[in-house]
Amino acid sequence: MAEMDHRRAPVLEALADYHRKDRYGFSPPGHRQGRGADQSVRDVLGDDLFRADVLARGGLDDWQARGEVLTGAEQLMADAVGAEMAFFSTCGSSLSVRAAMMAVAGGSSGGLLLPRDSHKSIVGGLIFSGIQPRWITPRWDAERHFSHPPSPERVAGAWEEHPDAAGALIVSPSPYGTCADLAAIAEICHRRGKPLIVDEAWGAHLPFHDGLPTWAMDAGADVCVVSVHKMGAGFEQGSVYHIQGDLIDRERLTACADLLMTTSPSVPIYAALDGWRRQMVQHGHEMLNAALALAREVRARIDELPDVEVLEDVLLGVEASHDLDRLQVLVDVAATGMSGYQARDWLREQRCLDVGLADHRRILATMSFADDRASADRLLDALSGWRAAAMTFDPPAPVRLPSPEEMQLESVALPRDAFFGPTEMVAAAQAAGRIAAEQLTPYPPGVPAVVPGERLDTAVIDYLRSGLAAGMALPDAADPSLEHIRVVA
């Protein structure tokens, strides 16, 4: 096979050619490369973003896509990361992972193995598809109230319990940067002739540096979904799914993606995916080298703050995670007597800095290859200011934390049936024992505490209600105050 030319960026080249030829479309988008956009909008967004927003088929390429602009960019992406095929999505990894789930397990009576601490996009896939979840219990650190990705042993046990499942899905890295032993899990699945899907939304950068955790394709996964906007240089919603091996029906996967995806994909999102791949092939190793060195320094300096702990070794081990992306700087502030929610709010209000996530005892600072000494110093200065100011804070509102056993709600109905069936709103105080008909998701990281079809218990309801009062975000609750909860009628 001929070596591919990674100096090329087919989408970017086609966009430059579009402008060079002064193409004009009597077709969408109606703003006509910004001509019709209000000047106040253009002042904020910039003229170039509107100029890049052209029709993909019948604009950037012809209606038959004979220029192979997109397929050329996708082939280069697959080659860059060692996959057999890659597909771009402009609907985020939420769409990509749902397409993979439906392609593997849609129509299967055996269901799909997946960890109970999966992202809400995966639960959305269960609701869309009617797939029966076969939950793999996460490994809980009860002291820190923190879940780790499932171990190979837990995955093997789930296969023993559900040998007819169509495949397995693992989330790795987690939103906290913790990683599963994907190579061992892939081997367990493949011994049964079953595919492994990896939701690697937080791992777009992994193929480009050997100092980072193992990338899913190198570990033997069959389908891997990445969000280039999270740890790469794509726009929000830019996602790629990668495929290898013969356990995935590629035509079925393409058809499932086609069912879900937009017929009006964003050329700027495609162009950013394409350009980022070229950047990573040419400069990724050195850029990530510098990022990892900076992250090591940032970790050490944050760790020097009194009563503040940067989590690293405690996240790794036999009963914890297999590996860790050290660009994700997870900071435990519990010993300060303050909550992560309070630290998040102070940093935003006083220093105009936003963190990746916060919970009752932690904040997460996500470092990227785009960070430099100046941005690192700004973070360190802000955290030092917060630590000094925290002496004067009121104590945080208490969050009633359930035990690991109380967090594992009984699954009594298919998520789809509970969501789409007859429902009613009941007072939260009367909801224990009822079957949930909605997701309730602390965000970020976006892992549902309650999935439709699960029997609610008092401990989880108290956790969510006390968390809401303490600063937890629950954006998907039918009643934002959580005074009432939607349940199966």
C-alpha cells in the first residue's frame, strides 16, 4: 500500500480552492458566507467562520462526492492513528458511540455489557435503541466516593453471567483521566468472538505520544470513538470513530450512523479535524512532550498548597485504575474543609477561570498541548489565591453520600420502556421505591446517578437533592429544583 502524504489536508485544501474559485451557492447556508449575517454577530464570531461555513456536498465537493474530499481526510486520519477505517462526525461522540452501540447490539436479545458509570450519551443510546444493558459493576473507592473503570476480571465475570451479550463497551479514559486495562479486556472479548467498543472521548491525543496511556486501537479494540474537541484541537462536536478487525459489520455501522447524523454537517468542524490530524502527525510528539513536562510541574506545585492533594498514585493499582492520563490534574480539596463546588465557583467569579469539573471534594484542571508557561502560571496563581481566600469561606453545604451498595440501583425495566411509557411526576419524598422514567445526571462528568428503568432509593435521592443545594449541576432533571421526580406511572 502506498505511503500516505500527511502534508495534505483535503478538507482545508478544498475550502481554500472554493474561495480561490469564488464559488457561490444558491443553496444553504442562507447567510451566503456571512454576507447576510448581522454585523454585530460578525464582530463577535469573525468573518472567517462564516466564510468557512459552506455546504459539504454540492458546495465543498460535488453532489456525488467525486472529489473524495471527506473520504480522503478520513483515510489520512485512520493511517495517522493505525486504524483500518475512520469516520468523521459533526454531532459529537454522543452520536458516534450510539451508532456503534446500535451496530453491535441493536436487535440483539442478549444486550450489551457496559459499566454502570457510563456517560449519559451511552444511556441515551440505550433509550434510543431498546438495547438491554448488562451492567458491569464499577470498582468503588468508598472513602473518596470515586469509581474506577472495570477490571478485566469484572468484565470476564460479566461475560460468564451474560454469555449471549452482543459485545462489550468500556469508557476509557474516564472524565478523570483514569484508564482501564483495554488490552486484557479486548482479549477476553475476542476469546468469545465478541467485539469491544471503547468510548475514548477523552483520548484523542493518545496515539501521538508513548508517554500517554495505550490508545484503544493499539490495545485491540474493534471500534473506538474519540472527541477531538476534548483533548485535541477540534471544534466542539468534532468526533471520529475508528474501526479495525472483522468483528464489526462496517456497512451496518455506517447505516446506523447515517440514521442518527445530520444531513447538514459542518465544514468548519470537518476542516478542524483534518488540520488537527496533520498537526499531530507533524508536531504532535514534541507538543505532547512539552505538555506532559508542564503538567508534571503543575502537579508538583499544586501539591505544595496546604491541605491540597493532587491525586496520582492513589488512583492506580489492582483495585483501582490501570493507567492515568497525567494531563488530567485531579485535585482533592477535602482536607481544606472546602468543597470542590466552592473552589470552582471562586475560581470562576474571582479569577475568570473555569475548571473541567468539580464535585463535593475535587476539582479537575485539564491541561492540553495548547497550554504554556503563562496559562500554567495563571492557574497556579489562581489556586494559590483561592487557598488563601478559602480560610474565610463558610463551611460547605453537606452532601449526603450514599455507600457503593446504595449507588447501585436495581434495574427493573428497559431504559427505553421506562422513558417512553406512561409517566407521572411524584414528590421526591415519595419517589423511593418507584421506577425512574428520567436520567438524573450530575454534570460534569455527566455520569447518570439514575437511569430510566431503575428503582429509586432514598440514599440516591438524598445525595442528588443535597448535592443540588451544595452546587451540583443537574441539567437533565425534569424538575430543575428536584422537588419532584419523573417516574413510571
